[in-house]
Amino acid sequence: MGASVDQDHSAQPGALTPVKSRPAITSFLAPPGTERPHNPHETIADSLRIGASGTSETSGTNTRCQSVFSGRDPSDFDPVSPRLMMNDAVNSRNAQQIWHTYTRLVRKNKTASVAPFTDSQYFRILRCFQATNTVSSAKWARTIYEDMKVYHTPKITTLNTMLDLLIRHEDADRIIELFRNDAALYSLAPNVRSYNIMIRGLATQGQIKVAQQIYSDMRSGALPVRPNVATYSTLMSMYAKRGMQNEADRMLDQMFKDGVKPNMWIFNSVIKRFVSRRDYAGARKVISMMGESEMRPDVVTYSTLIDGYARDGNQEAIAEIQAEMAANQIYPNARTITSTIKVFARSGLDTDIDDQLEAVLRSLPQEEMREHTFGVLMNVYGKRQDLMAAMGIFNHMKSKGRPINDVIVNSLLDGYVRSDQFPTAVTVFHDHFTARNIRPSTSLTYNIMITGCCKQGDLHNALHYYHEMNSFHIEPDAVIFSRLVQLYLEHHQLDNAHRMLRLMRNARLKISVHTFTMLMDYMSNTRDIRGALRCYQEMLDLGVQPDVHCYTVLMNAQIRARNYAGCSTIYEHMLEAGVQPTLPTLTTLIRAYALQGNLDKVKEYWEVMTDSDLVPDLKSFTVLMRAYGQLGNIEMAEFIFKEISRKQIKFDALALTTLTSIYCALPRLNISRIDEISAMMEELELEPTPEYFKVLFDSYGEHGMPDRVIKTWRQLQGLEKPLHWMPTTSNLLHLIEACRDRGYVDTLQAVWRAATLEPATALRPRTHREEQGTVPVSMERRMHRPMPEVFTAYLNALLTHNRFSEIEELLDRSYHDMGLIPRTEDLELLFTGLAQYGFLKKELDRIQRVVAKHWPDVVPMVDKVVENTRRI
């Protein structure tokens, strides 16, 4: 339970318990003597709200507006007073309002010969446009500047303002030329700020060499000004953005040679660079240089060091910094606190991160609280899956009337989805969006919800969110389409998955290799090898490069198609593309050669695996064990099995099944070893695989062990978790024969149900009316037709034990439910057995009527069989 929310009688049920102590590791955020007293009834929202009176920035703006108009005569606001109207517009700092006011006043002042505004007013207008820094404001500024030149002679500060604004949005060379023309026209000498603006503009537009030449001319004396700290700061920022660290370091050396003292930004940027390289000694050296320049480290300096030490988990170094901060009385700001929360959550320096977050939050000054801090805090709790703490903060924000943005809601939803509590996420989504009739601002919210549906396999609700997005005109991103493709494939709706792919192409979204790989894997599993290869070619045509997982899926598809040579071809293409194989890739390749019985190649690629420093896992050892088992090398298979134990790799059911199948394939059955493997599976509490039972049924049946066959069947039926499987024809024949031999009729009926009923996982699709909820959903399992030889064996077993009523029902149901037509040998077997005993006349007549009812064409043949049997 999180410790950030204190006990509050107005809190929701998700409120959190208060902290009992504050760890020393975060005390630097509140230097000794500056901590606010702890209030046990105070919530996080209370402790961090803006201002003591609860006023917001909006109310502050209204107060400022009132101060502008207070004490004035209403006549001052008459439209004919342009100076006061323009002052009010400039005070609003709204570029569009300034432009609207200016155009209206200039229209009314067209005939006047005097300037509508003073040169200082013009300058203030241009400065407002500079602060807005948009294309529109640059266009408006140029128009006003041209009007200004009609009435006033511009100063160099005005030219610099226009240069700074225009060079951000237009061609740098052309704007610099205009600046120089106006400077010459009005006999103005460019100052160092002018050249600094030119350097920044040229560098931003990629003309680094031209910018460097201006700096060189300033430094050599070719220009009448010398570079100042802003010049060096601009150049170092330019180099840092382009990763040119050597040039940035050279610029710092030149600055010291020229006797220019660095400013705080330069020192902090250099310190940040040293910290990113884990060179803390270099960072400390820069801090010493700050002292020589009579500058003190600020909160950014210390925060940079803290971030680096926190990532390294160096608590002792952080303790030294906190003492230094306390001595220098450095106080954190909201940005620092938010960054620190992220660092703590990422690094996990302490086992009790809640205490750290509590200390961090309580050190945050009241007037600097931002909603972004709440968003980051929610993100921390969400990713840690501390959902009680996250929900407590969410409820407190609602109870205090704080605005809750989508970032906060998305963090909460993501936390519930990550912790597999999707129903709660649905409730939060409904309460925050649906019930309040508002919509999410971006597709990220729907991305989270559809991801939750994907984890639940819930296609119905995923489509609901998808259609809701469309109704709100929110464009789905590639991740959402990929999730829907995954869900459609899980529900075996390949056509709809392809439709989603077409929608992605139509929307010009980039289809990831992961999406294509999902489609190829599905088609490979359904034996549609041609379709998987077509999908692969489509991926290449779109310019999507396959990754190692994609190549592995293709190799598995070739194995299913028994095209083992194709695996080698794909492997060669992968190496030519520069994609390095992973452990699953080499394991798949080894499996392909093992199926071919090519032991030399198996050994070769096993050496490639070990030489590549890839540690074989259980699957790799299982494939190798199967390769030797197929060759009958039981000694080597046992050696590999012992090697798995020696490496302390936990066995799974597949590995034990593989070893069982190896022993079952021997000409002479080793019953004791098979029993040992079975006991090991029970001891490890592993769930047997369908393949395990299939192997045992066939092995015991072929070796004439009906009791073992029945025992294995009872073991299968006694599993705590039902095993959904489809027995093979040979399994069914061995089971039916064992039941007929030992007279287990009840078991015989259960085997027949397994032969004719689909598994519980293969329920029929819901109808449209069931989807709409107008009729109950049917969970009836469908019947399917068994192989003819299975029907014959079952019929013979029933006849052996005189189960005539079951035979009559079988013939009737086989016609209705399975559409099964008995073969000639079935009818000959049945009626020969019935006709040879006179006391079975009633049973013979009833079964003859059933046959005549469903298959009248075979009646003459049946009559002939009965007549011949009675004659004998």
C-alpha cells in the first residue's frame, strides 16, 4: 500500500496509510530546518495545491486584468484612444488579439499624418510577436515593422528583434541580407547580439560552416565585436545537439583563453555531459571551476549529479550531495521534483520506494505544484503496479476538484492492464469517459484498453473500443491494428485479420514485422504454407525487413511442409541480411536436421550454438535428445537427459514425454524406465501433454497390454485439469480393443464419446442472435465422424458384450448426428452375429428396421447375410 496519501475523512476507499518515517536518502530535497510540519489529516492534494487560498493561474490572470482597468475612466476605453487600446492588447500577450487591435486602429488612422503609436509601443508589439514565435506572428511583425519605418527610425534593438523572429521561419541568408540593408540605411552598427542571432539561425538551418566563420571573424577582429558568453553558449548548444562533443570541448577551452566567464547554462551542460559518461570526477572538476568563476551550483547542477548517482545506485554519493545542498540552502523546484520521482522509480535505490516518494512530495514548494507532477507520480505507481496507491491519488484528486487529464487516467488504466485487472480498467474508463460523455484526446487510451482486451482474448470488447474510436474520429495507430489482427487470429478469423491489414495500408500506417510474423505463424500452424510464403513476399514488397523471429517462423513453416532443405535456404538468407541467429533459430535448424536423421548436421549446428556463446535451454536439449532417440541411440539420449539435470534446468512435460517416446519406440518395452519417468512427472507436478498419452496408448496396445491401456486411460480421466485432446485412430483402436478384451463397457462408452465429440475448447461459433444477446448462448459440443475402422471396432465390442440397445442407438444416432454410413463389412459383422442365435430374433428384427429406415438400399444385402447365416 502506498504511503503518499494521508488519512482523510473525505478520501475514497482507495486512500493510503500515512508514512511513519522519512528516509535519509531524500532529505536533501528539504534542507534541515525548512521542512513543513507533518499533518496526519492532510492529503497529497492538500500538501501540494497551488497557494494557500486555492487560487489558480486563471484567477491570477483575472486579477491582473482587473488591475489594468482599475482606476480608469470609462472614456479611456473609447475606440478613438488607440494608445490605451494597444496597451491593453500588448498586456494580454496574445499575438492574435494584438494583430486584430492593430489592424482596426490603423484602418481608422489612415488619413492621419501623425504616427498612431510611439516607437516604444511599436517595439513592445514586436517583442510580443517575438515571444509568441509562430509563422503567423512573424508575418504580422513584418507588416507592423514596415509601418513603423514610415513614422520612426528603428534602433538596433528593433532590428535585432525582427532578425531573431524572422530567421526562425524564413531563409537565413535572405533575412540576414535584409537586416544588413536596413542597418546600412539607418546607419546602425550590428552589435554582438546581432551576430549571435545570425549564428543561431544559420546553425539551425544546417549552415554550420557559415556560423563558424562568423564566430571566427568575431574572434580574429574581422568584425567590430568580440564574442561574449552568449556566443559561446549558442555554439556549444549547436554542437551538443549534433553530438559534436569534441568541438564543444574545444569551444569551452577557447572561451577560457579569451577570458570570457561561462554562465550557469554552460557549466550545467558540461556537467551533464560528464555525468552521462559516468565521469563524476570530471563533473566535480567543473563544479570547482564554477567556484573560481564566482558562481555557485544551482538546483539544476545538483539534480544532474543526483540523476547520475541514482542510476548507479550510489547512495553514499547522494548523501554527500544532500549535505552540500543543505549547507548551500539550495531548494528544489517542481521540475526537479518531478525528475527525481522518475529517477527513484527507475532505479529503486530503497526497498520502500513509498517513503522516498513521500519525502520527495513533501519537499515540493506549494506554489510550484503542477499537474505534471501528479501525472508522473501516477505513472510511477502504475508501472510498479501499486494500484491501491494509484487509485488513492486518483480519488483524492477527484475529491479536491483537481482537473484530471488523460495522462493521469492512462497511467491508471495501464497499471490495471499490466496487472491483469482488466475489469477494473473497464470500470475506470466507463466512469471517467463514458458516464461523463467525454472522449479521450488521443488514441493512446484506446490502445491501452484494446491491449487489455488482447490479454483477455476479448475480441467483442476490443471491436467495441475500435468502433468507438471511429465514431469520435480518432485515428487508430499501427499498434491498435496489430492488436486487432492478433485477436482475429486467436479467434481463427483470418479474413478479418487480412482486412485489418488492408486498412493499415490504406491509412498509410507502417506495418511492423511483428504483425506480418503473427500472420505467417498462424498460417504455418494451420498448414497453409503457401499463404505464409505469400505473406512473407508481401512484407518484402512493402519494404519491411524480416527480423530473426520472422526467419524462425519461416523455418518452422518449412518443417511443417517437410521441406527441410528450405530451412537451410532461409538460414543462409538470414545470414546474408546480417541478422544474427538466436537460440530458438538454431534450435529450429537442429530440429529440421534431426527429422531428416542427419546427425552430422545436428552436431555441426550444436557447435555453432555453443561457439556463439548461446546457452542451450531445455527446448534445445529436448530437440537434441529426440534426434538421438530417433536413431535408437538410447545411451546418448540418457546422457543428454542427465546433462539437463546436471545443469539444474527444470524439466517440463515435453522433455519427459520425449524421453518416454524414445523408450516406447524400442523393440523391447522397458516398463520400469517408463514408470520411473511417469513417477518423475507426478513428483514435479507437471501436467502431462496429449502426446504423452498418445505414445503410451500406442505402445501398450502394440505390445498387447490391455491392462496398461486401461490404466493409462483412467490416469487421463483422473487429471485435476481436464486435458482437451483428440485421440488418434490408433489410440482409439487400442482402447476399444482393450475394453472389449477386459469387458469394461463403461470405459468403452467414454472412449466412444472421446472419438465422436469435439473437445470442450472446440465449441461451435455463436450465431448472430446469440451475439446480440437475444437468445441464450449454446454450449453444445458438436459430433464429428470417426474413422470407419474405429466405428467397426466399437460395433464389434458392443456385439461381443451383447449391448444390443446401444447398437440400435448407435445406428440411429450415427445417421442423425454424424452422417455415418456403415460399410458392408460392418453390416456383415453385425447381422452374422445376430442371425446365428435364434433367441436374438427380437433384437435382429429391431436392428433390421433401423437399417431399413435409414439405408433402404442395403436391405437386400442384409437379408442375404441373415439367410446365409441361418442356413449354416
